[in-house]
Amino acid sequence: MSNINAQMVKELRDRTGAGMMECKKALINSSGDMEKAVEEMRKAGQAKADKKSSRIAAEGVIALSLSDDKNTANIIEINCETDFVAKDKNFLEFVKKISDVSLQNYKGDIEKFYKSKDLNGKTIEDVRLELVSKVGENVQIRRIQNIESDGSYIGHYIHGTKIGVAVLLQKENEDLAKDICMHIAAMKPKALSPNDISKEDLNKEKEIYMAQAQESGKPKEIIEKMVEGKIKKYVSEVTLIEQPFVKDSEISVGKLLEQNDNQILSFYRFEVGEGVEKKDENFADEVMAQIKK
């Protein structure tokens, strides 16, 4: 124990991000062997992370980054358990680091990305485990999307830390791109055009509308027309080019594009906790409020 000094504790703390007393204890248990102490603390961090891994992580942050040449964009969702940790300095530093690294290194496989290294030579998983140890919550990189321009124009919009949108336009038009990104953030389109809606989604909606219509007791041919009308309305509500433009409901997004002689090639929308059971928060309403300003 006499061989353990403050400098050693500081070094271990810098390497692992753990608390001072935890570092001192690890050094004592390893008889001052720094590498053994690091290894044991990583094992302990993994054990803590494993215990927390089953806890729902539905809060968190959406981050969006753009390459210097503006030809590549990156949207990432990193989750934690509480909004308190989502605002924590350590968590936000982790998000920034992972966003920067993924812009350069993400190749479409999150499991492989976890094994890749950051600028300091640590694996992304090791950095995540250190953060779990610090904040005491389950932290997960939920999804990442890299967008390549390939000669098109990348528009982007981030609403606070909860919604991120990127859109690929055929031609450069910064104002149009911003308007469309804000529209996407507020209106949550599921597809670009009617042809892009999956048969699974359409069949699911049709089943719901059919069950509702059958309760009316009307003849079969009337029910079919009712369902057909509702499906048509559903398609117009969830496809981007069919939706009424959020800043001018007299025209559709498709008409707006025609007026600007442009086309949307693809779009991406991330919202924190989409599809995960969580408390009710309507970020789309927040976007609408900002648009009205």
C-alpha cells in the first residue's frame, strides 16, 4: 500500500474515468500494477454495464455532423435512461466524440463500430463502458446513418438535441433544403412517395380501417369504398411529397419542389426514443412552434 501514490491514482483515473477512491482501491488490490488495475476496472465496468443493459434507455441525444467538404452527413442516436443524464457533460462529450468518429469510420455495422477505435486508441466499447461507470446508467449507441451526397446537395436540420433530419436534394438550394428539413421534423413522413410505402404498412392500415368500417353495418361495397378513401387519405398524410407544406398548406411538398425545379432523392429523420416505450413528449409540436416564429 505504501507504493501507491497520488500520481498513480491520477494516472489510473485519467485512463479509466473512474472515481478517485475506486482507482485507489484497484491499485491496492493489484499491488500497484497499473495494467492489472486497468484490466480489473474494465472487467468491473463491463459487469456494471451488463447489469444495466436490460434497463430501458429511451432518453438521449440526436447529433448531426457534416464533413468539411459538405459531401457527407452523419446522424446518430445515443440513448441513456434519464433526461438528466442526457444533459450531463460527460454524456454530451461522449456523443460529440462518437459523432465525429462515426462520420469518418462508420461502415454500416454498429457491432463492428463498437470494436473500432477513437483518436486516443481506445475502442468505442471501452469508452462507452467508462461512461456507464461515470453516469451510472445504461448507455447505448442505438443507430447511425451516414449520408453521401454523390453530386447531390445535403440539407440538414437539428431540433435541439431530440430530432435530426437530413435530406438529399437533386440541386443545391439551401433555403429550400432547410424548409423541407423542418417540414420533415414536424410532420414525420414515413415515405418519400406513395410507391415507397411498404405493403406491410398498407395492409396493416387496411385491416384497421376494415374492422372499423364493418362495425357500421353498411353493405360490403360501401365498406370497400370507405376503406379505399381512408387508405388514400393515409397515403397523403404519410408520404412526404403528398403532404401539405407546413409553411403553406395550400400547396404540397411535391408542388413546392416543382416551383423550385428540384427533387428530393432521399431523406432521413431520427427522433430520440422512436419505437421505444417512453414518457410522452411531443417534439414535433416544438418544431411547429419554431416554424411559426
